[in-house]
Amino acid sequence: MVEFKDVTKVYPKSKTPAVEDINIKIKKGDFCCFIGTSGSGKTTLMRMINRMNSITKGDVYIEGKNVKDFNPVSLRRHIGYVIQSNGLMPHMTIRDNIILVPKLLKWPQAKLDAKAKELIKLAELPESYLDRYPSELSGGQQQRIGVVRALAADQNLILMDEPFGALDPITRENLQDLVQRLQTKFGKTIVFVTHDMDEALKLATQIVVLHDGHKIQEGTPDDILQHPANDFVRNLIGEDRLAEAQYETVKVKSVMLTKPAKINLGASLTEALDKMKSSHVDTLLVVDDSNHLKGYISIEKLEQRYHQVSGVSDIVNKNIYTIGPDDYLRDNFNRILERNGQYVPVVDKNDKLVGIVTRSSLVNVVYETIWGDNNPLLSKSKQTKDSAKGANK
């Protein structure tokens, strides 16, 4: 969708490049955040996409076309743009602000009216607000209009330059949620400038860290959290956030056990009982011939109906909570703990059984998050194991 190739920007009267030799690829539908401290070049870089800043060296492409080949005014009308001060015209109604670009594109009046009503609804504001002026709205409401206005001409690419920086924390969070919902709903490609790492981690699918005009690191939020490139990135993330990330970004597949006790749906109750005894378990997961999870059976149910039915299929409980291998533990932690001593089955996208997660798996993750390698309990356990190994020699 957007590509920077060896891009450099040098402002007049400045010997030091604002950005230098930048190479970035942003895929269609991505939410890309440029993050860095003041003067890092993030806004300069973004404004070269719509040619609000000229390019000293290198090229910027949108869907394979060089932005230098576009008329700047025409280019900007086809790219959404949201700034910190919302950019609303104070002498125009909210309706006229929303349809400003479509009107310049000479849309028919009926289409303009329909678009205004559609967007005020997306902004989660009453339709009556269309006839108000910006001064009659709160700062957060004005910024909502600024956000949805960027969708007015059905632009596929939207640029956002620290759009929530001047808002209070609650309003800011609400607008972040709004942008996230809109981006998910419409699949727009968004390039978002921020200096707030929490904001970038919440919104982005791709993060580009800039410092002194250079790209320091590029990757997904997980990449940045798990593998910060250097001390600058670590400091930008912060020690507390890095510590939390050790738990926040753990996926189910990294802690699941891959050989759960299971039995075929067509097995007899005698076979199920023998399997429980040999595996030292009181429940068995039930799968079909293709390893699709069908439910589970318990020792209690088996004993109750042992002489009444003959097969596992007659007593299988299909009401079972499952999770996926690529799910995050953070999103399932409480639900797993609520299941008392039971494990939770892990199934792939085709509902095939691939493993289980136990409560002890979660406890180990918590221990490592809190104590790391200095966990006194784990250290003591390791010393005991080492002593035992020595005694067996």
C-alpha cells in the first residue's frame, strides 16, 4: 500500500537531515504507528506520503505509484488526514465540515447528505449535531468529527498526526477505541504518529521506532516488546511494560502440554476405564477418528452408567470450553483458573485437539513474571533436583 524507498528529507537552512535513508513497507489494511521522541522525524516522514513535505531524496509509493507523479492537491483529496487540533472550520457547520472533501470532488447533493448522516452515526453522535458549529461541541466530540471526516470521500489511506495528544485520558481512550473499531470495520490502511508507546501497542499492527531521523526498529507490537533493538527502544517501552510483556505476550502454544489423555468416540467404557487407570486421570478428552474434539467424559459419569450403556459416545459431555494455540494467555487467564483443578483443551482452527493448558502452567508463568530467574521457590526446587542427581551418581 505505502512504501518508502531510501527516503531522506533535509529542510532549508539545516545541514542535518530530518529523516535519512528510510525504508518502510506498509501493507494494505495495516495500522502502522510511527513512534519516537520529539524531533525523531515521525511527522516529517508521514507528511511526505501526501506531499505536504517534499522529498529531498528517494521515493514514496502508494499502491505502486510514485507520489511525485500525482498532483499534490488531488493526492491529498484522496488521502484522509486527521491532526491534533481536529482541523475543523469554525465558520462551517458539522455537516459542511464532514462533506468538505466530497463536495470538492463534486459529489451530488443527495450523496453528500447521505454521507453526512452516515458519518455522524459512525462518530456516535446525534444526527441533530450536523447543524451545530464546532464551538458548540466538546473537544472530544470535535475530534470524533475530525476522525470520521477522514472517511468522507471513501479514502483507503488515512494519516493521523498525534490526533489525541491534547485530550484527557478518558476521552483519549474512547477515541482510540473508536478508531480501532472503524479500522477493523472498514479495513482502512492507517499511518498514525504518536509519542505514546501505550497508544502504539494498543492500536498498531506494525510499529516503526524512529530516533534522530533514523529507523531504529520495525515490527509487530509483540516483536517490539519481546525483542527491543537497543537501549533507546527499551527506554521508550519502559521497564514496567517490558516486565509485563513477559506475561502479556505469552501465547497458549508456548505453555500447553501436547500429549493429553484422550480416547476415541467409538471406544467402549471398559477401554475408557482402562485408559483412565493407566494415565492416572479422572477425565478423558473424546475425539473422533480425525482427532476432532467432541467433548469429555469423567470417572463419575462412567461409574454411574457403566452397566447401562456400552460406549463412550453415550456419556460424552459436549459442553466444553476450549482455546486456540495462538490465543494469548492474558485473555484466558481468569477463565482457566475458574475451572478449579481441570485443564482446558487447546484446539486448532479445524477443532482438532492439539494440547491442553493446566493451572500449573499458568502458575509457572506468573512466577517467572514476578521473580524471573531469582524466584526463590524455583531456585530451591532446582537445588533439590541437583542434589538428588548428585546422590544418584
